[in-house]
Amino acid sequence: MVSCAAIIILTIGILVAGAGAFLRYWLFPLLVEQQVTKSVKLIAGTDAYERWEELPIPIIFKVYFFNVSNPEEVHEGGTPNVTEIGPYIYNQYRSKVNITQDNSDVLSYYQNAIYEFDENASYPLTEHDSITIVNLPLMSVITVAEHTAGSSYSQLTALNSAVNTIFSNPSNVFIETTPRDFLFDGIYLMCNTSFLSIITRTVCNRIEENAPVTMPRLSDGRFRFSLFDHKNNSNDGRYSINSGVDNVSLLGEILSWENSTMVDTWRENSTCNNIYGSDSTIFPPFRTPESDVNIFNTDICRTVRLEYMEDSTLSGIIGHRYVSEERMLASPTKNPDNECFCLNKTKGIRGDDGCLLDGTIELWDCQGAPIVLSLPHFLLADGQYQSGVNGLNPNVSLHRIFIDLEPYTGMPLRGSKRVQFNIFLRTVNRIALTANLNTVLMPIFWIDEGMELNDELIEELQTSLFDVLRTLTIIQCGFIIGGSALAALGISWLLVSCCLL
């Protein structure tokens, strides 16, 4: 009788523990997967769709300028001394507009962005602070003129004679301006006076032929250069993405941009032109450390790959941290895959192959101007770029690109896109202002475009996912522990019974 009862208890214990294992390793994971899959698909009327359509929190857009303290010394061939000034903080509000559902699995849209200066977060800095930085429109016009002139110096000679009129008598290649003017209100090129000489009028028309979107010509004849005004309350083109309805592992994957699967920025027919990855606002769920993150960015006309580095936490929520890889901006010598990013167009400090050195990429064809992109403070860049400027302090934790993704849902917990914009200072034949310049890759400013879930969204994630996971864990552990205890009791009872026989 005693042995029979012990066997029954042992059997019940094994069954209960087995049920717990069944719940833990099959049923509960299946239920969680089904629930998460249902909750993240982009279906009109769902919470996920509404969050995707209009981001519930602003992107924190920080701008840091490299203020030059010795412009006249640089003009005479000295090394630039810079001091970082910032951050000037803007709230960037993003929303999807003109959304169409092309089929059950494809959504097309424009992504609108509005910038609002945050006085409190920026304090004591203001948009009207005085900063001395590279005169970007001046150096761009000079560099583009040199490129288009080819072997003929007549264009450069004409530009040299027109510089004082168009650029208001500059004494060097730097300008004293304000963050507001540089970023939004504009720096003006004076091509509007009726007293322009024939040469100056011709130069102004040449500038118009090659002017980037950041420097439109106004109705009165002037040009207005502003870095971000064309992006404010505007969009960066039409996207088509996978909604994840038929295959959630493809959620957010860009299918096309501006009705194309390729850009025409880089070397013809090269893989560098391929458009793929996310727009950085939505990612597929069920991530593993082996799942790289690919983000397509229209500002640099390419996809950036981030690799898993480590786990991170935000208010107790564990995320996977993905960071920019060193190979991303490595020269073709170190990373042959980057050879097609080499336009061999930007003159300055380059390798024997004509390509820029480590840590940089030329954005000439992307931005329509001779801009060179790097990580802030030339992080991971070649020493020749770092040593050309005094006052830089590269720091991996402050200047690397990263994103933290919650692995179950793929939801971004926090992240920062950090990039720096530079231009080469160097002597250009026939341009007197550049006659004594040493060749240096000059940093102008860098941006930190970041986000972090607020308390409300963290609580929502805790309630909708982690509270449920904790409850399921308690249930399955209860079954396993309880069943194991009963099984142990049954075994003990059997052993005692055997000893008493």
C-alpha cells in the first residue's frame, strides 16, 4: 500500500514537472511569439501602427560646433585650434504622411520632420551665440569651381575677382555666424545687386548651376545657404517598407526609396548603391546577438551596419546594444568592400589609390557639395586627420553610433546617430584667400540624433510584455518545482519503504 502511494505521488510529480517543462519550452514560448507577432505588425488601427505613424516621443537632435579661435593664424598657414561648443538641442518630431497600403505587406509613405529649438535643454547656450567656423558656402563654391574648371583657370580667376562682392569681403575662409543662421535662417551670397560686373554675374550663374539643395537662389538673385532649413517641416523622399503582416521577420525592411531599390551616388552598378535595412524607427522582433542591424540613411545615401556588442539595460529592461563597426568607414585598403564608396573626387589628404583614408567617406555626390563625413572628433580616423587640428578628443562612448533594441519586440530602447561633417582646407590655384592654407580636413560640426524611451512607454512595455512573461515564468516554475518536489517525495517514500521491508 505504502509503495503504491509512493508510486502514485512519484508519477504525479513527474507529470506535473513534465507539464511545467512543456509549458516552459513549448507552449508559453509559442503563445508569447504569437502575441508579440500580432502586436508588432503594422496594421491600421493598432497601437503599433499609431506609434509608427507618429513617433510618440521626439528625437533629441544635438548639434556641436567646432569654434575656431585662431582664424588669422590658419589663414597664414597655422594649425587650427578648435573648441567644441554645444550641444544646441532641438526636438525633432517625426510623422509618416501620405501613407498608402500597396498590398497586405507593403506600406508607402513620406516621413516628415519638424525641428524646434529647446531653450531649456540648451541653456545657457542660445541659437544667437557667436561662433567662428569654416565658411562652408565659400569653401564649397571654391572647391566645386576648381573641380568643374578642369585644366582651365579662367573660372577660378573670375571667381577670385568676384569673391569680395559675393561673400561680403571675407578676410579669410572662416565666418562669424550664429547657430540659427547656419542651420536654419541662412547665410547670404550677394548676387542680387544691379551693379554686378559681367564677370561676377557669370560667376553667380555658375554657382546656380552647381548649387546644392542647401543653397537655393532667391527671387531677388541672392543665394541663401542654410544646412537644415530645407529639411524642416519637410520629408526626405518616399519610402516603401514591409509591414510584417505576411512575414514578421521582414518588418520595417525598406523595399524601395524614391521608387528605386538603388541610389545613384556611388560607383556605377556597385553594391554600395543598394538600398536595404530599416529607416531606424522600426525593427523586426525576436532578435539574437547574431542579428546585425542595417539602417538606411538618406543624409549619407547609404546603409550603415551595426553589430552586436553587449547587453544593456534601461529601467530594468534588457536590450541588445548594436554599435557602428570599425569597418564601416575604413579605407578600401583595410576593407575592400568600401572600394565602391571611393569617388576619387575630393582633393586633400588621400591614399595612393586616390581614396580618402580611414574613418571618412566623401559625400560630394550625395550632398551636392564637397563634404567629408566622419565620426565625431575623427574617432577611428587616420592619424593624419586627427593631427591636423588641435583640440579634438575622440571618445568611443561619446562618439560612436549605437542602438539598444529590446530583443522580444525589436523596439528601440535608446540610440544615437553621431556623425561629423568636414571639409578640406587647402590651397586652390588662383584663389588668393587660400594661398597660404595648409591642407587639413577641417571639422565644422557634429550631430547626435538620439532617442530614449520615456517612463510612459517603458511602463507600457513592462505591462504588455514583461509582466506577462513574469506571470508565465511563475506558473511554469511552479509546475516544475512542485512536480519535482512531489517526485522527490515519491522517490524518498519508495526508498524508505524498501528499507523497511
